[in-house]
Amino acid sequence: MSTLELGNPTALAGDNSTAAFDVEAARRDFPILERKIHGRPLAFLDSAASAQKPRQVIEAMDEVYREHYANVHRGVYLLSQESTDLFEGARARVAKFLNAAKTEEIVFTRNATEAINLVANCFGQAKLRAGDEVIISHVEHHANIVPWQLLRDRLSIQVKVVPVDDDGNLIMDAYADLLSERTRLVAITHIANSIGTVMPLRQIIDMAHAREIPVLVDGCQAAPHLAVNVQELGCDFYVFAGHKVYGPTGIGVLYGRYDLLNSLPPFLGGGDMISSVSFEKTTFKKAPFRFEAGTPAIVESVGLAKAIDYVSDIGLPAIHAHEDGLLAYATERLTAIDGLTIYGQAKDKAAVISFTLESAHPHDIGTILDRAGVAVRAGHHCAQPTMERFGVPATVRASFGLYNTRAEVDALVDAINQVKELFE
Ligand SMILES: *Cc1c(COP(=O)(O)O)cnc(C)c1O
């Protein structure tokens, strides 16, 4: 029997988050959590890099390939209509997830990086001139730094950076000072992937909008952890990646205000994004299609919609509360370890803990933790300026998803104690 809702996006919608969250039941949905790593149970503490997938997502994608697959937007035959309905239904599901005003405000991209590059290219071409300024923060992912630097080199704009304090909080006075007549865009993360700072977005956006400056939010770390409401936030662009919200790789989301999207030129040229083509003149479709040249990630869109269903059924408030509990517990246990330093203690912080040990290099820690079945990230987390701000080349990062448990925090702590015994 088909588990997919065909062409009925409202049937996919809804946040049925009344029941208490049962982490053990949720864990049974993730086949990979049954794996042994070096003979030990897997403690997967790297969801900030990419989250694992529940069987609901895997099975939905399998079913599209088995039963509904064809290219979208072209065929007159039934299968193509089914796949088009699924693809456009997934778009509607994402719109509802973000509480966008219109489904047409959702553009599918390859990943979050491509979504930011799309804005940098199209917004840059339409709205930026030499001497204009784009403001970012010191704790951005490279994906929200490098596209603006490429634009700086191409258009002679300036990229201004808002500093953070020693705890990782954005320094709001410095932000206020950087906003100027030359500012054309603020591009800021919702949650810093390396140290977990949750940005005071309301205030950041209000201050920019008081000067009619649009704001792009990099929501990669927020979409899996908090209920995002783009209309309430008032942001102009919002991006996230499918794979970090328990969905597949190969698909990302750009939300943009409809009028703003339609004031931008196309991104890539090709099929599906045009109204008509001749050698003299080509006209383009409206948003979102003008930004989606070529065959899109059809099957991945369904996987993403299923992942959104999955987190919405549990309820993002319940997921957030669960992860907050893990963060508090892990912070308490790690703080008690001699010689361990945690980077980032922002007032509002998500379930990401970056740390170093006096006695061992992060990469050695990561390798030894892996032998104990504990998967963490070691390195600069695509945030070298953040590392530089805190005076370290790299950290170990443990990040928590909906399937993590206190027992896994204990496994992390035990493994860190093994590292200490080896190196001290
Ligand atoms: C992961 C991440 C990105 C990049 O996402 P991709 O899927 O690799 O494009 C950008 N910003 C933040 C904050 C991230 O965590």
C-alpha cells in the first residue's frame, strides 16, 4: 500500500506534537543506530554535520523510485503527473514547515551552500554596486562567508563582520555601529554550527529593517532544532539543508519573500526556468521556477517532506526540550573533567559543545573516541574565523540530535577519560 500522499500537501501538514517524546521509540526508527562501530554501540554525536535518516524517509524515497518515478513538469503521462504532484507537494510541505506566506517562496537547491550562493549571485547582480556593504557575523559557517568574499572581489563591495564576546554572544552595539547607509544586506546564521550560539534574530532583523535592509538567515542548524516561522521572524531569505533535518543529501531550501525573489535575475540558465526561448530573446518564469534550472532533486524532495513530517509529528518543541536536557547534562559532565575547555557559553545556546583537552590534539581525541563507538567532529567545523576568535586551530565538537541519550553522553565522557589516561 502506498504511504505517500499524492498531490495533497495539506495531508502531509500538521504538528501533532501532543504526545510525550519517547526517545527509545524514535531510535528504533533509525536503522543505522543498530550498527556496531569497532564492536561498540554507535553513539552518533555529529548531527550538526549531517543527521541520520529515519526509515520513513528511506522508505518514501524507495517507494518513489519503485512506483512513481519520472521527470517532473514535462510529461503528459500519469507517472510524470504523479512525480510532479509529489515534487510540488513537497514544496508546499516545506512552505508550511517554515510558515511561508506562499508555496512559490520556496526554491529547491542542491544544499544550503548553493542557496546562499544563489542569493549572493542574483541579489548581488541586481542590488549591489561598488562600495556597498554586506554584514555577516564572526561565527558564520564558511558557506556564509566565502560567497560574500567572491562577490567582494567581483563587485568591489565590502564585507563587514560583527564581533562576538568571549562567550560567543553577538556584540549588539558593534552591530548597530556597522549598520550604515552603505549596508545592502545582513547575512547571519540562526545558530552557530561551531559553538552553538542562538542569535537574537528578532532584534537583528528589526534593526536592519528599520533601515530597510533585507536580512538573509542561515538556518542550517536551526531547522532541525526549533520551530522556524519566517513570517514571524520577518526575515527576507532563509536557507537550510535537507540532510541536517533528517532528510536526504542533494537538496537544500531557499525561502525568499515573493516580491523580492521576483525582483532578482535568474541563477542558472537552462530547461524548466524559461517561459519561451528563441535565439533572439528568452523570457523567464517567475519564482521559484526561474531559480530551478534543469531536472531537480525529485526523489530527495519527497524524502525531505517525509523528514519534515517526521520531526513535525514528534514536534519541534519536544525535540528542542529533549536536546536542551542533553546539552545541560553534557555541559555539566564535561565541565567536571580536568583540563577540558568548552568554547561558546552563549546566553542562548543550542545542543552543540565544542571543546579541547589540554593533553591531546582534537584529531587524536576524535580517533580514540571513534574506537569507543563515539562519533564526533574534530577540526575547524568549516568555521576557521570562529576558531581564530577563540585562539584554537581546532576543537572537538559533540552535537546532539533527537535520537541521542544521556547514556551516549556518558559514553562520551568515559571515552574522554580514556584519552586522558593515554595522554597524561
Ligand atoms: C552545514 C551548514 C552549512 C552548509 O550546509 P551544506 O548542506 O553543506 O550546504 C551552512 N551553514 C551552517 C550554519 C551549517 O551548519
